[in-house]
Amino acid sequence: MNTQSFLEYHGIIRNPFAEEDAQTDPVFKQHCIRNAYHPAWDKVYGDPTEPATAIIFGPKGSGKTAMRLQIDQHLVQFNEQNPGKRVYIVRYDDFNPFLDHFCERLGKRAARKPEKALDAWRLWDHMDAILCLSVTELIDQVLADPNGDRQLHNDGNQIDASGINKLDRNDARDLLLLAACYDQSTSSTFAGRFEQLRKRLNFQNWTANIDFWFAAVWGVLVVAVVGWMFYHSFDDEGVPTWNLLWLIPILGFLGKLPYLIRWTKCQLAAMGIHRHMRVGKRETSAVRKVLLKFPGKELESQPVPRYDRTDDRYELLRKFQGILSRLGFDGMIVLMDRVDEPHMTGGKPELMRRFVWPMLDNKLLKHPGLGFKMMLPEELYRDTERENREFHERARLDKQNVIPAFQWTGESLYDVTRSRMLACAGEGKSPQPKDLFEDEVSYDKLLSSFETLRVPRHLFRFLYRVVSEHCNQFTDTEPKYKISRSTFETSLALYTREMDR
């Protein structure tokens, strides 16, 4: 018996149980993302006008990624409806590029052992990664063609061209400084993109090279003086006198000294950024050339990520938030997910713990105007309970809207299943899960059975299997359109046994 024939009998056009990953599930993205919610939705989503942190611990397949996609979609919609109070969305869910760059800085020996590499991962590495994502996205928006294809895709972070013109010189300097440290775009060369951004922000920097041109003119004058002295260095008998020529190299050095001092400062800063900003791709010479394009006075006392500490990162984060506020963003929300997928963690709790724990810092999680939505595996919550007092005082999980168990009841799983069936139903049809089974499989039996499956992924796998098993028992010439109790219970027992392995 054909499975599609069975589903069409119940008014279902396409199989609602075929997909398992929300990331690639068209049924969820097109329909259920707007009408199927976990009971803890309100606590996790919160109020975008006051960004707050929420930490969710849940097993695989419980719907953490689905909730992250829902939050993303609702934030995009919120920004459309509130153009003056928008929230900047940072999608922090692909960690492999940052971990790859991080391992390159540590060396091959450390990279061969993930536990040693992750032991060196710190809070400022997370902050650098978030700033890399945020700054690169913002610069893409600043440089985007208003009539280009990029504007057709609304990711919630679009900016109005008129807002860019409102940035003052300090804002332009701060954004250029952030670009020098964190822009990771590969669409063009680093120096070329920086220059394009400088022109777009109308940041005039002609005074930056005064010391260079002074040194060049001074060198020409010194050469002229050398020539003049050489010409007049012969006495009456034709013997050269060089008694004053020792001043020439000293005068030449003094003329170049201001430029050499600034070049050295920029070189040291570039070396520090290359060494201590470990999650991004940066070349010392390229960064130095960019820093030399700033007037010396405008770089004095400016923070750059050149040390192993968070102080500079917090200053840069505040600068970035200040720029965002001028562009109409009142807050930032970081969506963190899929920490079990990077090749360095491999889904192992001890490696995930090394990666996530530095980020559980109350100073960052409660930073003004910044909220985190962290979707973490359930194994990590058990680890938090075993941590010492110092960890809990630093993380202050009691203030972070923690959901220790991302659980589903039988009723909520039934509603999710019904939503998927309605999304896949034909026009005017309203199928329900109980319609697929004989009357012997009661509504209460379905609810209790669904609850034993615990998470949506297991439920959809089971329903896909039980429908397939039923269809295999009958032919198209003699079909049966209700699943018997025996088939239901046998499939459930087999699947539950596989779950417990």
C-alpha cells in the first residue's frame, strides 16, 4: 500500500513526518514556525524592547533549534513593525570557522588534542567571535547597494542609507576601528574594503600622513644640503673638508622620527591584535597599514583587542552598541545554538563544557542592551549542578531565566503533531493524529504514548515508522486506512527499545 495514498485519504497532501531537523524542515519554516510553540516560549522570547538572557537545556531533538529559528523570525517581524526600536540580531551558531582560526594560533600540537585547545578558550574569545559576526554584518549592510539583491532578503538587520549619513566623525572612527579589528568579509581585499568603508562614511584622514610627508620633504632637503656641502667642501688646494658632514645622518633621522614613532606604535598594536584576537583572520602588515590611515591623535587611548583580557572587548562592545543606537537599534540579541556540532566538541559533554563555560559570566550575560538566547544540551545542566561555588557566583544562573529541562507533555506533542498535519493538509481539510488510528487506540492512549517519546524528533520518527509499517501490511487493491492497535503498540515497543540503547 502506498504511503501517499494513505495520507491523502486523511486529507494530507505531503508527509508531515518525513523531516527531522528544523534547520532543513520546509514544513516547519513555512507553517509551524508561526503557530506551533513550546509551553516555555514566553519566558524564552521575553520582550525585545528589554533584551534579556535565557538559557535552555534540552536533549537532542527537543526543538531547541526550532525555537531559535522561531525567535529569529519573530525578531525580524518585530523590527519590521518597530523601525525606531529595532533589535540587532547576531546568529552565533556556526563555530567551526572561529575554532579553526583559534587552533591555527595555538599551533599544530595543541590543535591535535581538542581538550587542550579548548582549555585555552576564554571569555574574550567568545566576545571576539560575536563582534566578528556583528561588525562584518553591519559593514555588509553599510556597503550594500540599496537596489541590489541583498536587500531582497530581510534578515532583520537592514539599515537605512540616511542613517549612515547621520553618523558623526567619532562614530565613523569607531566603526572603522572595529572594522580594522573584526571585519572578516572575503568579498574583497581587507585594505580595499576598509578604504571603501572610509569613503562611504566620509571619514577624512588627510592629516594622518603629515608626518610621512614631512619625513619625505625633510629627506629631500637633507639630500640637497648634502649636495651643497659636498660642492663647497673643497679648500683652496682642492682637498675636501668633511668636518660637518657627520650631522647629515642625525638630521635625517630626526626628520623621520615622528613617523617612525607612529609606525612603531601601529606595528606593535597590529602584532597584538594578530596574537590576541585568536578567532579571526588577521595579518600584521595589513592591520598596520590600516591603522596608519588614522590620524595619530584619534588612535590615542582607543581600545583594541591586543591583550588577553576582557576590558578592551567590553569597550569595543559599547562602541559598537553606540553606533547601532544611531542607526535605530536599541538592543542586541545573540542567538547561540548547535554547540554539540563543531568538529572540536563532537557532542562530548566534557568538550562542550570547556567551550561553553567561559561564556557563563554574569557581567556579559547582564550587559546593558544585550541579551543571549542560549540553546544548550541537557548534559551541561547536570554539569552545572556539580560545579563549585566560584562558578555559580560568576555565572549567577539564578538571574538568567534558566530552563533546566526543555520538556514536552503528551498534550503539547499532540498539538505540535496536529499543527504539522494541518500544514500539510489539503484545502478545507483538518486532520488530527487520532484520525490515523482505529478507535481501539484511544485519545488518552495516544497522549501517554507520545509523552514516553519525550521530544518531537522521536515522535515524528515513530509516526513515520508506524505509518510505513501499516502500509507495508496492505496492498493498493485491498487498502486499510486506519492503523490497528497491534501495529501501533508493536512499533512503539520497538522504537522505545531503540531509544534506550
